Amino acid sequence: MNPADLNPAGLNPAGINLVACVKWAELRPEIDPLHGSVEASQRSSGFSSSDFAAVESALRLAQAWSDQGQTCGVTVLCAGPEGAEDSLRDFFAVGATRVVRVHLAEQRSSAQVAELLASALMPSQLNAQFVICGDVSSDRGSGSVPAYLAHHLGMQQALGLIGLESTDPGSLHATRRLDGGRRERLLLMTAAVISVEGSVATLRRSSLAATLAAKQKTVEVRKQQIDWPTEVNRLRPWRPRARVLAPPAGDDALSRILELTGAQSGSTAARTLRLDPEQAAEAVLEQLAAWGYLDDSPPT
């Protein structure tokens, strides 16, 4: 007997597991205006529109293939801290079968995040047949994590998709934007890693009952062991901000170089002053004004 006669539709008896990868990132970061450091806050963290589009695309594909008799499941995978679990539970309310969080307490590069996610997507772990990601995240926005995932998992990739259309179970038609207003039509089959833009789909709204029931469900937490090289932060002395100076005067290059170097100008000789605090402050201000650090001379 031909095995195709027992399974004429070409269904996968083991089922198809679609995994939507989302990233917990700062949506409205607070940046210190002096030294430019980013202050992390749980209140301003969340998922991007591309992440929501990836989850909705996985749910639509699973529903379309389930209507054809194929067993499908949708897993939402996130590499992030413990504070992301409340928002991750909301994906249970819209229809996700499983929600898995790979513990990641600090920010890492895109290559390291992809390596961490790939370790959870291996056949011995989640065994994903389709991996759907957002095209860009809200923090770095490089869009390189899906490409790294395809490399680590050895899957075909199609990135930056603007349209998905389900066909037979385990395959789909995808549309990708090209230069010059052109479009490219792709036929993708398992196993593949794809990334979608935020305009592809809008995440469905959950009912009140589903939202309340999702609060009682548990997010699976996995701690993957990855040997990353130790990053050494270099400490440098403080440097003042650059000042806007007038260009050097002169008709030829030599005169301009002489003015820039100050070779023909008299330098202030070193002085040792023993003054009262008020007089010392006035002397400092006068010298700063002479050097050009102050616009006007200090009042007397």
C-alpha cells in the first residue's frame, strides 16, 4: 500500500509547531542628557508592533492549517527578564498554546540573543517547524536576529515580508518588498525562519474571560547555559564638551597655522597667588575669560 493513500493531504502526523519570537525592549527609554546612559524601567518596556504581527501571523497560519485537518500549536518565545512575564501571559488570552521565557537579565547583542533563542528552538527542545519573528525591534532595530536564528538552526529564511498567505499544511506564500516598488512572491515550506513587518497583521483582541483566565497560567522559564566572552568596560577620563570656535584668520595656509598653534602669541606665565576665597574666585574667572571659556569678563 502506498503511504500517500493513508495521508492524501500530506499532513504531518506529529503536528506543526509554530514559534513566534518576541523581544522585551524599551519602548520609551529615558536617556540621561549629560552622559547619554539609558535608564531601564519596567513601566516603559513592552513589545513592538512587529512582535504582535509575528504572533498574529502564527495564530492565523495555525488556524488555517487546523481547518485542513493538520494539528498545529503556537508557542511564543521570549528572551527577557522576569518582569516580562505579566505581558507574556496576555498571549495566552489570544490563543497561544505555550509561552516560554528564556531567562536573560541584561542586554545582549543581537548575535548573542539569537544564539540563546536557537538553543531553545532545537529539535530536542521546542522543535519548531516555522519560526516567525518581527522584522525590527524597538531598541536596536537591526533586524539581524532572524538571520542569526536561520544560521544556527540550519533553516531557510525569508526576511522583511509584507504579506503571508497559507496554502497546504506546512507551506505558505509570502510577499517581500523589492527596490523600485517591485514585489517578490515566495513559496516557503517547513522548516523556515521568517520575519514580518508590523503592517502584516494586527494582534487580535482577547475577551475579558480569556484575559482573566490567562492570569492564572504559567509561563515556562528556561535557563540556557551559553558561554559568552566576558565584556570588559573601559573607563576613560572625563572629557569636556567641544566648544564652537571661530575659524582662523589669514589669507594663506601659513598664517592660519600660526594662529591655530599660537606660535607668535604671548603665553601667560605661571603665577602663584595667595588670595582670599573671594579674590581667588575672581582670579579664576578672569583667567577663564582671558582663555576664551567665558563670553564676558566677570563683574568687578
